[in-house]
Amino acid sequence: MAKKERVGVVVSDKMDKTIVVAIETRVPHPKYRKIMVRTKRYKVHDADNKCSVGDRVRIQETRPLSRDKNWIVAEVIGTK
């Protein structure tokens, strides 16, 4: 089974070896069909503290690393 991957933007890097990545999805409203932007924030393991706020990153699902951290940085796509 392939591991899930997402692409998002780093919104916080204040924790040690952890970043917060915001991922936007566009979904239509069930009744009015207007496109809405939904944002979900994931805590992601960044072992080398190489990511900074504004970076575009690809994250990959992994085993639970802490109470609310189940993702790791697969690659940094673009820097700010």
C-alpha cells in the first residue's frame, strides 16, 4: 500500500524538529456549488530543522511519532 503524500506550505517552524504545514483543498459548497477553500494543518517531523516559514514542501504519512505527529518531510519543493 502506498503512503499518502500531500503538498503544502510551512506556516510555523517554532518547535524543535517539528513544522506545521497548511494544506488547502478546494471543494464546492453542497447546495450553492461555490468553490470554498478548506485548510487543514498537519504537524510534520523535520529532523534537520531545514524548513522555514513560507517553504513549499511535500509531506509523507508515517508511523505515529508523537501524540499528533504522523507525517515527515519528503522533500522541500521551493523556498521563500
